[in-house]
Amino acid sequence: MSEKINAGTGKETLSLRGEVVKTYVYEGLMVLIYKIIPDASSPLEEFYIASLDDATTEAAWGVGANAEEALENAAMIYDNMPPYDVFNPFKRALEALEGGEE
């Protein structure tokens, strides 16, 4: 899925296109990795977002220059949220990504 987003303050508008490049499902949770691609005139470089969908809501948890960095950032934030001893879907997705799982 690819969606174009226009964001701006009125003075300047950025045009971004996002697409899901990886999806991991664990214990009823879905980790999605989005690749965000700015248009050619944008000063931004492409980046990745790691989000978590619990079948009720989807929220962004990590951002990075690549999918691995986005998952690492998301895993770190998730680890610091109470309760602290729960399954971390971002760590599991990172392990899968590093292991070459699709």
C-alpha cells in the first residue's frame, strides 16, 4: 500500500509517499515497517517507521534511516514502557529481520 501525504505549515509543503515494506505478526500484534519516500524536491531523505497495530489502533514507535534502526528505536522505547517484563514485538521483529525471515 502506498499513500501520498502532503504536510506543511502553509509556507512550505512536503510531499511524502509511504509504503509498508515488512509486516510481522506475533501474539495478536502486528509490527509494520513503513518506508517513507519524500518527493524529489524535498530536503528530506527517505526514512523508515516501525509501528504497532493491536487490532484497535496503530501507532508509530520508532524512526530510523533503515528498517533495522527503526525497529531498534521502537524496541528501546517499548522496553521502557510499563509493564517492563512483557513480550516485546519489536525485538522479535528485529531478530526476524536480522535472521532474514520474510
